[in-house]
Amino acid sequence: MFKQIFYTKTRVILLFLFLVNFFDFHYLPDKFSVKNNKILLIFIVTLLAIWFVGNSKVRNVKTIFDKRVNILLTLLFFSALTNCLSSYMFRGQDVWVTFYQWSPIFLLFLYYPLKSLNFSLKSWEKILFLLFCIEMTAEIIQNLFPHAMLFDMTSGNDKFLRDFRCRIYGNGIISIGSLFCLNCALKQKSNNYIYWALYFISIVLMFLSGFRVVLLGMAVSSIFMALRIKQARLRTIIGSVVLVVGIYGFTQTQISQDRINEIVNRQGTDNFDNDDYVRMITLNYYLHNHFKSPTEAFLGSGLVKRRVDPKTNDVSRVKFESTYSHEISSLAARYHIYTVDWGLLGFSWEGGIPAALILVLIAVLLVCVKTDERFLYISSFGVFALINSLTNARYHGYNNLVWTVLLMVIADKLYQLDKFKKII
């Protein structure tokens, strides 16, 4: 009975959708919102319980990849506990309040229950591809009908309508799916034009989001993959040419020109030579004014919930869990100080240096995965994650770590299959 309820592919897909709530559909009740960390944490604990019950029923092979993940996740959990204590000691924030703010990071522990499902490699890739297609559909719909506001954005709705920059929760699957499609396009002998088309559409969607570092990361990781493909076929060359021509054609459209002008205009002011640039303001604040001691700077001042009224950009009418939360929210409202603007460096200011280093090591672990050329999208995403972690939270923020878990499960499956071959 247990296996019939939990171990089917369809239910795992629904599980993913429900868990991430994956685009935070605007018309769902607030208690089911992806922003409700308590619901998310309870769900993760439930999945861990499912894993403990069902793990004995599944053949679980220990690989070198799995052992390294175990070490990193154990260290991550203890880093989270020390961060909670640090926040309590230096900021007076209750330990539980800090702990459940770690929910989006604790998504990494879904590695265990998902690994125990013991699906085939092909099944996991089908799940990845389906979720990628669903996310792309959601972003296309929201971009076509921006004023409908079908999905809650990760930034204020007014900013989305003004700048036309679509940022849906869980959008990290776009990056993974894009690299997956490129990998298939470069390796498959037939029907690779479909993957070229999906790769092109995903690049367009990333371009419309307006994040320069995301485009840089995708360019570098795509080149990284292409250089590791040893055999260049005529189809690949033709596909690449068509892709370049398609991208050039898209840049000539009005919507593309508007986005290019917007990026160029931001480049004039949003650069590190400008002391009034919000990232420089954030950096100077956390380097010179925030921490009360070197110990707090190392362990982090604690993950915190920022609460700012999106309509008035005010904090006076908002209820806060702690004085620390009120302080950080006031800084966000007045000076636009957000740690996500500094990627994992920003995360280290609140979550602690040890935890940030562990997230870096997880990305490095993916980069170092040794596989057949057909699975280069795993290591390529590791490259993408490291680049984006410089000034962006697309790797670790907005519940995107669940997609990293999906790649970790696929990577472990590859190591299992390689181990079985050696045994045989």
C-alpha cells in the first residue's frame, strides 16, 4: 500500500508542484503560499518521515557522491543550528524563528526521500523535463499578460509592472532545463531541433527577466558544455547557426530593444563605480556597520524575514517576529538593502560563512561529476550556479534548491549505475 501511494512517478511530479508551490499561483489561499515557511518546513519533515518508513523497502547503494553529500548536509545542519544561536545571542531573535527561516535551504534534505524513491534515470529526466516545460509555460503566460498577475512575483508587483521583469518562484528550473535541452541538442542524432527550439525559448525568457549575471552564467555554462562535447556533427553546426540567427532576429524586435535599452540604462548607474548603487550600499553596510563582533560575522546574524508593505514601501503597519526583523525590514524599505543582491556572499552575512561555503561546495560537487557526455548538463549547471552566486540568488534563493536536489539525485543514480557495472 505504501509503495502504491508514494512511489509512482505521477505523484512525485505533483509532490514537486505542491512542495515548491512552484510558481506561487496568485489565487491560492495565503496559508498554501510558498512564502509561508512554516508550511514548507512541516512538509519537509513529513517527507523525511516518509523516507524513514520506506527506506528499508528500497535498495540503497552508497556511492562516493552520496557519502560526500551526507558530509556536506550534516555540516549544513549544524551550521544552521549555530546560526540560530548566533542570532539569539547577538540579535535577540528566537531560535525557532530563525530556524524556520532556513526552510528554503533545508530543501536540500529532500535528497534523501527522493533518492529513496529509486526511480530509473530516464524517469528522473522525464520529471525534470516536464517541470521545465510547465515553468516555461507559466513564464510565457505571465509575460504575455503582465497585468493579469496570475503569479506572485519574487519582487514587488508594482516593480514587475513598471520594469516588465518576470520573476516567478521556482524559476531555477529554467536554467537546468535549458542546459538539459542544449545537452540533448548537441548529442542526439534525431529530433534535436525540438531541443534547440526549447533552448532558444528559455534563453529569451531569461533575457526578458533582465538579469545580466543570469545571461552571463548561461553563456559560460553553455560554452563549458559545448567544449566538452568531443564530436561536432553537421546537425550541431547547423543548429548553432540557426540559434545565433534566431537570437539576432529576436534582438531586432521592439520588446527586445526595450529590454536592451533598459539593461544599458541600468548599466550606466548600476555598476560598482557608483557608491549610490544599491549593491554598493548593501556591501558597505554589512562590511562596516552591521556586525557586533567577529564571531557574529563568522556565524551570521541569523536568517530573517523582511516584511515591507509592497504598496507603500512602509514598515509601520507590519507585524514583526522580532526587533531584528523590524530593523532589517526598515533598512530594506529605506535603503533597498537586500542580501540576495550579493548572492552567497550576502547569504553568509545572515546565514554564516560555514553555510555559504557548504552551498559553494555542493555546486563544486556537481561541477566535478564525471559522467558520459549525455549528462554534461549536471556539471554545467554547477558552473552556472557558481557564477550566479556572485550577485544573484537564483541558485539558493526562492526555493530553487529543490532543483539542485533533483540534479543531485540524478548524479547519484549515475554513480550507482557505474558501480553496478564494475561489480558485474
